Amino acid sequence: MQERTYAADADPGTSATVAGWVHEIRDLGGIAFLILRDTTGKIQVKIEKDELDEALVETALDVHRESVLRVEGDVEEEERAPTGVEVTPDDIEVIAPADPELPLDPSGKVDAELPTRLDNRTLDLRKPEVKAIFEIRAEVLRSVREAFRGLDATEINTPKIVATGTEGGTELFPITYFGREAFMNQSPQLFKQLMVGSGLERVFEIGPIFRAEEHNTPRHLNEATSIDFESAFYDHTEAMDACETVVKAAYEGVAENCDDELETLGLDEAFTVPEGDFPRLTYEEAIERINATGELDDVLVWGDDLSTEAEHALGQDVGEHYFITDWPSEIKPFYIKDHDDDAELSTGFDMMHPSMELVSGGQREHRHDHLVEGFEQQGLDPGAFEYYTKMFKYGMPPHAGWGLGGERLVMTMLGLENIREAVIFPRDRQRLSP
Amino acid sequence: MQERTYAADADPGTSATVAGWVHEIRDLGGIAFLILRDTTGKIQVKIEKDELDEALVETALDVHRESVLRVEGDVEEEERAPTGVEVTPDDIEVIAPADPELPLDPSGKVDAELPTRLDNRTLDLRKPEVKAIFEIRAEVLRSVREAFRGLDATEINTPKIVATGTEGGTELFPITYFGREAFMNQSPQLFKQLMVGSGLERVFEIGPIFRAEEHNTPRHLNEATSIDFESAFYDHTEAMDACETVVKAAYEGVAENCDDELETLGLDEAFTVPEGDFPRLTYEEAIERINATGELDDVLVWGDDLSTEAEHALGQDVGEHYFITDWPSEIKPFYIKDHDDDAELSTGFDMMHPSMELVSGGQREHRHDHLVEGFEQQGLDPGAFEYYTKMFKYGMPPHAGWGLGGERLVMTMLGLENIREAVIFPRDRQRLSP
């Protein structure tokens, strides 16, 4: 297509062709202004009705907001213009006219509820503060991958269509796969474990996971992005070290590369990269601290899982990212290894943002007999998982790893109220489209 | 866990703890050698039976191949050792014993058919030449993403659970989604288009796609990795430029960062980065050249699609990556725009490796009325796609893009015979596990 200059790059004293969306139309009688918006920002187009060609004036004044125009003209300084420059057009072409009635106002002057925004994501992402979230999300993914490579981990892709789920048949979406029953994978857990036993030893994957949970909360999705890590010859403490490195790298990447986006979101001063080591509380310390807050109606006792309220009370008390370690074995999945010196105590850990859980991990059970026993105790048929367990008979090293919720990382980093704000096209019980 | 030294880093004159798999056991009577293998390479462990502690000798000689050991000892130069160094052990710990019977020989001395290899991928990826493929695959993804960022494209993630497929209900895997019918997405096509109309303007996605095609060939998968790109204000020629940049970047990344892997694969001399512009043949030129080869039984005429045989004949003739442009509109999808001056001629293009198609792309139909008409002509209900088409009423700029098969890129780059060799756990009609 024709050479195009971005709004932010249009230098006064040059002639340029800009292209973008009509953000605003201000008709002051003898003069009118079109504010054109593109991915880099805005630029003012001046329509002096008596000075310009009549057809051109007509074209300019006939367009509706959010139409796409190409404008060719001279760029000049104009301090009263929103960005200090304006274009006097020689030519205006309406590339894509917009209907006069918009389902959503991208200028943000009219508020819209989240469902309306999600139904009209194309228009919603024309708002700089919504676009900024997804530019930051992309930077989070970039910096996380770089951190993984810094840890010598190899990127893998594992299948999303599977014969069995990680933890059995519950909470799985069934698929018809050439006449056979299959499922959408709820976690790459089993596959990444199979890879630490291979020559790769240390792997990561960032990909979709699918959970048929009937949640309806601001922090659950039925399709989410899981950031997974697993390493041979790591124990749970080394896995926690890696987790801290990766989460900090995400914050550092955003701090370094997303100045404009943070400013757009009003976070440029509030945004801080977590410093120092994340505190590591044992489960026992955690329930003591929760009980000491007096925030809960009931006193927690050993063996209780932590409710959302308990997590909130603890998160407020700790006030930064932290780990909870040494959980009771019975409330952690069977594929997490217990401590060698105490079978009641799991090497499983969670990494928490003050407002919610971000990561779940641990050292894995790598001993074939213990693993098969775990399936049985869970009421699962070890035979259905033989493709996985049999590899543990051929030299499966001790290993540890974790899964980090990608959307929760973005949500907590930016203080979003609803996890759906961190996904372009979220999937929940009600929402299957767009 | 204890400090560990990689085999490749064990320096003569130091004492070290190495950990890995028993690659080979050579018992020569008074002396035995264990070859230990880890992700970096191999190291010899010397067992002088009269010199070492009896229990230690017993431990060492009792292990089976592919067991995981931790060996602590002094590292010395030994020119007769496979890597020029060997360890005299002070301590040997069997971390994970392996069964004596292996379903696959990771030393590669016993050949295995692909199905056996895929059933035992953990063992298969212990072979350096298989591991190398996936290290290269990871580098391809890294360098492709970097190239996209160089093109100012933003990474997006779009849903894999969808209400409707890109081209209707054929070739889709059905899902049960909270009692509703849904599908696994066959392409991010519609979603990436919706995003070029947003403030992002230029986007890329690397993610899984799912196609219920009943193929059974060495170059089709039912779950594959699609590398997708789409840009507002691009025409098909600019999309082709971007495609060339990205594919070259993948080759350049591998050439720069995968020396060892290419050597392992015996490709270090044969591997070349494509140079110069990829030739751009029109469809008309393509069929003329194919007919001129005389390789086909039938003469191709305008309107014929290109069979695998036709592609092979042309690929051999051209001998490098190339584009085929200006296809007859009737054999390209309806969402591809026709040339403005000739409705019989599509802006769709394919990018070909001499051995197969890698990329399909084009400028898209961005005019709402033409798009809706396209759905109708295709026999699809435009109403089912309204979540998509309606956004074209609110300022959808002209745009173009393409989708590149990730596995085909790796397969053709490395000359693999079967596309399944480029996927850790491939999915095809028969294979659903592991």
C-alpha cells in the first residue's frame, strides 16, 4: 500500500500521509477538526471550509466517528492541537466508513459494562488503556520466555487433545476425536514431566489450558494461559527460586519496556518491581498468621485448605509476593512428592500475590511404585495413565516444577478487577463468542 | 539439591558431582567404565575394581543402562575416554534405577520405528539427534517471535474453544461446552482479523490449531502449531515481504545459535540460510512451468488446484522457497480479497518450500457487504458469524496476513521425512496418546 506515516512520527514541516480512525469530529462552523487515531497516537486534521476544495470538505464532514481515513497533507506545528501538530489535507480518502451508531464508544466518553466491551473487543481495544493491557501482556510473555532461556530451559509444545486428564475425568471438556472420546488438556503436567526424563532435562511451555469448572468469579477462566516450568534434578526449593526469577523478570520487562503503557494506565508511579526474596512461610506459619489476624470466623486447624478469605487475610498481612510451603500431603495432588522424613508433609508449594494464588508447584513423585500407588489411592486407573507411568521405570530423575497462571500474573500486576480484562476473548460458562 | 556439574563442564583437576543417565556399561574385567550422559553430553566414570571400595564397585556394576546416577569424584584427563575426561568416583548414588528391558534403545544402536519412538518419547529424546530437533524447534519459535517484534507486531492469544469454525462446520472437532456444542478452533483467522481493526493494528500468534481432517500422510497433523500474522494497512505484497522476513529469521536464528545441534544432525555443512528475494510466480506462470516439466500425466489448465505432484514438479524446478500469487478467486477462501481490477483473480498467495506448501495468506476482504455476501455464497449462515462480521461495520481497515505451519517449517528446514518427527507428542487419526 502507499507509504504511511504514523501519527506519532509526523514531523512539522514535512508532508505526510497518515491513516487511522476518526476519533473525534469538532465542527466549529468555518473550521472543523478531525482527530485521527492510529496505533501510535492521535493527530489533528484541520478543515478550513473556505480554503479547501469543496469535495474534500464534503468528504471530511460526511464521515462518522471510527471510520478509517487516509489523509495526505502538510504537517505543521499547532500548539492548540492535542498533540501539538496538525495536518492540512490535500487529499482525504475514506477507506472504511463506519456506521453512525457504534455499539461501544472507543473514545471512552461513554462507559460500557464488561460484557458489552467483550462483545465488541475490536472497538474496545481501540481505547489506549485497553490496548495498553495487551501490549503489557505481550511484554510479560516475552520477558518470561527470556527468563526461562536464562535458566537454560527449552521451550516445548505439548498436545491439547489428550486421552486422559492430569487428575482424571473431572473438570475436563470432552471431545469427539474420530469417533473416540478424548479431552481438552487441563494442564501440561504429565507431558512436561515426561520431558524432564528426556535429554532436554529442563523445559517450559506457555500455552492454553482448559478447565470445565463451573466457577463464576472474577478470577477464574475456563480457558486460560498456563506458564509451565519443570526441571530434572531440581527440588522444590530450586523450583521456587526459578519461580521467583521468572515472576520478577516479568515485572522487570514491563518496567523497562512499557513506560508509555504504564502511564496510559495511570500506573507509572505505582508500578514497582518486587525486590528481595519472596518470604517463604510454611503452611503451619501461614495458618498461625491467618488466625492471628482475627479476620476469619473460624479458627484454622492443621489440614484445612485455605479459603479465598484466608488467602486475603494472609495476603494483606504479608503485603508482598510470598510462598506457602510444606502443605499437608493430603491436600496436595498425589503426584507431588512428600518430604522424605515426613510423609504427612508435602513438598508442594504455592506462590501468592497478596490478592490471590499465582503459582502451584512442588517436587514430583519420581518413584514408579509410589506413583502407581498414588493413582490407585486417588481412585484412578493406573492403566489409563500407563503411557505416563511406564516412563518412570526407565530412569526418571528427581524433578520439580510449577504452573503459573498467565492471566493472573497480568491481572495482579496491573490491579485489574476481573481476570477477563487480561484476555482478549475470554471463555467462561456463559461466554463462547466472540 | 546438591551442587551438580554438567558433563560438558567437568574440568580435569577438579572434583565434581555429575548426574545423569547410564548410557553404556563396559566391563573389561579388572576395570569397568560407565558412560554417564546428561543434557550437555557424556562423561566416563572409571571403576577400577581393586582400587575402589567394594560396596561402590557393587553399586556401579549392578545398575542397568538408563538408570540415573549421581557420581562424585575427581575429574582427570584421559585421552582414551569418549570426551577426553573421566571421573574416578568417591561415591555413586543410584537416584532412579531403570528396568533391564528398555522399550527403546536411547544409545541408538538398535533402530526403532517411528510409532515405537513416539510411544516412548522420553527415551527417544535422550538420543542427541532427536533432542537436537526440539532444541532447533525452540530456536525457530524464539527467532520467529523476535522477527515479529522487529515488524512491530504485538503477540496475541486467541481462544481455542469457539462457537463456529473459520470456514464452517466441516473438519472441526466438536466439544461439549457446559451442555452446548462448541468446537476446537481450526485457525485464529477470524480473531486475528478482529484485532487488526483494534488499536493493535499488527499482531502475531503462535499456538495450536485443530483440524479433523482424515489425512494419513507424512505431512499432515490433526493438532499443529500455527504461526499467524496479520496487519492493518498491509496489502498482499507487504504480507509476503513480512513472511519472507520471518522465515529467513528462523533460518538465521538456527544458523547462529544451533551449531551443535546442526552438527549432531549432520547438517552443519548442508544448512544454508535462504538468500535473496523468494521468487514470486503468478499462478499462471506456475501452471505453465509445471506443464513444461512434463512430470504430470495431465496438462493443468486455469482453475485447477495444484496437486501434491504438481507442487513437487514445480518445487524441483524452482529449487528454492517461492511464492505463488494471483490465484483464481474460486479456489481461494471467500475471506481473501479479489484484485480490485479483476474479480476472477485473488490476492491470495502461498509460500512454498520446494517440497511442500508452508504458508497461505492474502489480503482480506474488509468490506462488510462483500464479506457477508461471501458467507452466503459459501453456503454459511452469516448470522452465525455475526460476532465477526459486525465489527466490519465500524471501521475495519484494509489488511493482509498469513498462517505458517510451524511443524512444516521445522520439517523442511531439517529435511525430516515425517512431520511427526517435528512434534514431541503428535496427534493423528490413530494417535491420541501419549
